[in-house]
Amino acid sequence: CISDLFKKGLITEQTALSYASRKSIVGRSVDSIKAARGEKTTSIEDLAIDRTYGKENKI
């Protein structure tokens, strides 16, 4: 499986996703491998809840 090649370090994440016929499955597998290694799996940071959403602005 192509994700096994990524896990062994024989190919890059980009190569794994480029050659995958089922990109979503390989993408999840790559994310799991990266998470197990302690690597970042997303570039999203500093998420916060907007506590003012839906409240009317009372003046």
C-alpha cells in the first residue's frame, strides 16, 4: 500500500497523495502516521469560539 511506503520514509506525503487513486483514504492514513510521529497534521491554529455570534448589537 502506498501509505506503507510513506510510513517507511521511502516516499514523501506529496508523492503518496499524487499517486493515490483513493486520495481521501490515503490522506487519512498519512494524517494518522504523522500524528503517531508527533508531527502536525494541519496548519489551522488559534481557533476560538465567537461568543458574540448571533447576538444583536444593542446600542
